[in-house]
Amino acid sequence: MPSYQTKTQWLALVVLGIVSALLLVVAITAFRIYFYGSANRIVKADAAIVLGAAVWGDEPSPVFRERINHAINLYKRGIVRTIIFTGGVGKNDHLAEAVVGKRYAMARGVKPANILIETESHTTHQNLEYAQKVASLYHQSKFLIVSDPLHLKRAVLMAQDLGMDAYPSPTPTTRYRSFKSQFEFLMRETYFYFVYLVLKF
């Protein structure tokens, strides 16, 4: 019969193997999230859905501003005809994120008739779900999802799970520039990506 020490060593090896496998899965997923958002695809669509982010008073935060500027660029280049801003009123705010985004875009030449908003969402999934409802009223079905590069794999997966014909459109610049901030964002997105996969099954 195997000794107690042999059994303990065998169990330790099994645990080590499981932990190593899990770490490998996490690492591969993190790499996929990173490279998915770094690809620059040019796809014409009915609308750009700008995922909400924080606002500072009446102005978009730097993160939100990067997303809005990218959507405006897509609009002015004729890649999309409409911009859909998403996001409700955050804690301690008095304006919805979508309203702030719309005002910012209008001030930079986007016609009000080419802007749609939803002002009830507070999560990425809600951003997409409520934007889809608004877009359906105007018979729009093909979308570019605009957000920070590391956010897009999860966001586009959510959009496609909602039945949307959706494609990533990462901001060419990001406020997450330092290695530390990018690494923290990547780890957070990897965690939420796994959470979403678990919850949807």
C-alpha cells in the first residue's frame, strides 16, 4: 500500500496541476482580451454605440471623452450614420452620461438628428441592451461598439449574445497608458469576462 507520505505527495501534485491549468487558462484569456482590442477593423455600420463612462459635472471624464471623440471621428468619416450614447445618472451626478456625451458631440458638429441616447443603464450589459431597444425603433441592426480596447472582447460578446450584429471599434488612444493601469484594467476585464461566461450558462 502507498505510504501516507506518497499519498500526500500525489495529492500535492494533483493540486499543483489543477492550479497550473487554471493559471494557464487565465493567462491565455488575458492575452486574447488584450490582442482582440488591439486589432483595428474598419467596418461600416448603421450606428456606433458608445459605452458609458464617468462624467465630471457637465463634462465627460477623460475615459469617456476618448470614446466620444472616436465615435465622432467614425461619424465624420462616414463609417456610421448615427451615434448612440449610453449611460444613466451616476452616483453624485446630476446629468446622465448619455446626455453629457450628446452635448459634447453636438458641440463638435454632430447633427442632433444623428444622435440617439438611452439614459437608464448602469452596466455594460444594460448599455447594450437599452441601446439595442432604441436602435430598433429606427430599424438599425449593424453596430460598432466603441470603448477602450481592453473592454471590447467582453462587450462585443455581450452584444452578440443579445442578437446584435456587432463589431469592435477600439479607441485609438486610451487614458490607461501606464503599465500598472493597463495591467489592472486587463486583470479586471479578465475576471469579469469569466464571470459573464459563468453566469450566462
